Amino acid sequence: MPSLIERKAYLEQLNMWREKEMIKVVTGVRRCGKSTLFELYIERLKAEGVLPEQIIFVNLEDEDYSELRDYKKLHEYVKSLILPDKWIYVFIDEIQNCIDYENAISSLFLKKSLDIYITGSNAYMLSGELATKLTARYIEIDMLPLSFAEYGEAVRTEDKHERFNQYMNLGAFPYSTNFVENSLAHSQYLEGIYNTVLVKDVMTRKKLTDITLLKSIASFLSSNVGSPVSAKKIADTLTSSGRPTSVVTVETYLEALCDSYLFYKVGRYDIKGKLHLKSESKYYICDTGLRNMILGTEGKDIGHQIENIVYLELVRRGCTVSIGKSGRGTEVDFVAVRDKKTEYYQVSASVLDESTLERELIPLRQINDNYPKYLLTLDFITGDYEGIKQTNLVDWLLRQ
């Protein structure tokens, strides 16, 4: 059995909220490692002296727990295992499989001795009854597939740049690292994840009916990663290709794809006016290997792929990310805000060509504040252009 990859950043987030009166909700696309995170955290608790009888673990994907998909039975099951004068740590995996689960969770939350952790693979769980009943009483930890630093713990490729090419082309779902040398198995594994997400987390949860349309929209988003996209643009493209589709329908399917954590929607921000804009957004996929599987490509379109990787890494590092409008017709790839501190990022495969370098620097130069500005490239050279720091992307990804 492959050894587990320690997800240190996520473990520290769980530990930070241990025994606090907050429900810990770990969200993210299927197979990104949520269940394994619970396994790792439970092992840490045991190592620190927590007794096995203080830990309750329920996996609602497992048929062994099928009866607990009824919220009343789930509530009674957990309640029956409470011990007097001891903390009880409750872990419930894939909570959305329990009908009306929010009734059970909100009631269990009232028990002062329970420390509750749940996972889910669909964002709608946080916009419905759970959010209403537990306002300001839960924290969300948005989990992603492996970072590049974590990926290095899972594969044997020693050269970091060769390893990065693997990471970019094959993606970083944790279990997929077992198939880096078996392209057929790797592709089949990713296809299995993709189809499961589409059927279980998109079609079923949102009661959608047209799987062909859903795949067409997912394919459109994948091929346009990092480009401005609107529901109207997608509807017009599908209609012109002989598939009449309304804007309202496309909006419904886009929302469902983002709710499943398959794609992330990123809005635009006017840096000078300090306003969030309602114009076309950009979409990034949760894993570049999954994108390559959907499109049937590998090793192509590197610029957009590395832009996608930088977006995901900024999110991992706890940033709120927007696309930055810096001047008339110019854009900064990312405005990243964390702890009220702002950073600006431009991403380019290479700026060895003088005109390309100048094109990438212009949007950053148009920003008049003194927040840090970075140009990330795959070039081996680094530089400083009047405070704009050019940094090798691979090295930046390895900085913790």
C-alpha cells in the first residue's frame, strides 16, 4: 500500500481549530485527499494521547454506513458514542450523502464535548441550510490536489524541472502519483474521477439532464483556461456549432461545475478604482492533468497551464485572488490578497524575447502602489526591474 503524503498545511489548519466551537468543513473536488487528511489527523490525535474510543469516523460513501444517510440515525449514532467528561472527535466524510444532514450537524453542535469535522464535494452544502443554521459557526478549508512541493514527496523524479513537467502534464491527484509511469492507467484513473464528478456532484446534485451539454461546457472552459469567458460567449459558440443553447441554461451548468470544485471562477478587479468588475470572468480548473485528459493534449499551451498552476498555488497559500485591471486594455494576471496584504503576479512561460518581457512588465508598471510585484517564468534567469522581481516559477512553487 502506498505511503500517505503528509498534507502539512491542511493538517495545521485542522489543528489550529481543534476543540474550538466551530465546525470544520473540508471541501474540494473528489479524490483530492479529504478522506486521507482525516486519516492523517486521526493518527496525529492518537499520537498525542487521544484514545480510540474518543474518535468517531463515518464515511458516507461506504455502504457499511448506508443507514446513517438518514440524518436522524446519524444523529443517534454519534450521540450514543459520547463519553462523559471527554472530548469526542467526530469525523464525517462526504456529508452531502446524508439527506437533511444539516439537522443532525446543527443539533450535534450543541453538545459541548463534540469536536466536529466534515467533508463535502459540493459547494452548495455551504450556501443552503447549513450556512443558515450555523452562521459564523463553521470554517471552510478548501482543499486542492497536491501542491508541487507535496508532489515531490510522492514521485521519484529527482530533477525539479523534469518533475515540474510531470506535474503540469499529469496533474496532482494524490493517488494518480502511483501511475506516473503507466500512461494508460493514469488516463483511466483521471477519466474515472471526471465522470464521477460529472454524474454524482454535478448532474445528480443539481438535477441536470444533459450530460453532452455539460461535457461541452467543461471542454470549452478547459480549452479557455485563463481567457475571459461569459455565459453568452459559451451559448453563442454552442449555438453556432449547431447546438442551440440559452444563456440561462449555460449559467446553470457553469454554477454546477464550480459547485463541484471542478472549476474555479475568478472575477476582475479594477486596481486603480478599487472596484470589483462585473465583466467577463476567467475560469481555472482544479488540476492541469485533468484538463489535459479532457482535451486530449499534453505538453501544449504551456502559458495557460502554468497560469492555472499559479492560481491554484495562491489559493493554497490562503490568498483571495482576482484578475487585475491595471490600465486601459492591460491586465495583471493575479491580484492576491492575504491578511490584508496585496501582491501582484504576472505569469509567462518565457520572457527571453525583449518584446515579450516589455509586454509583461507594462501592466505591473502601471500600478502606482508599493505592494510587491512578481513576474513568474520558466526561464532560469532572474532579475529586478525597478522593483518588479522576475522569479523562476519552479523555485517559487517550492518556497513554503
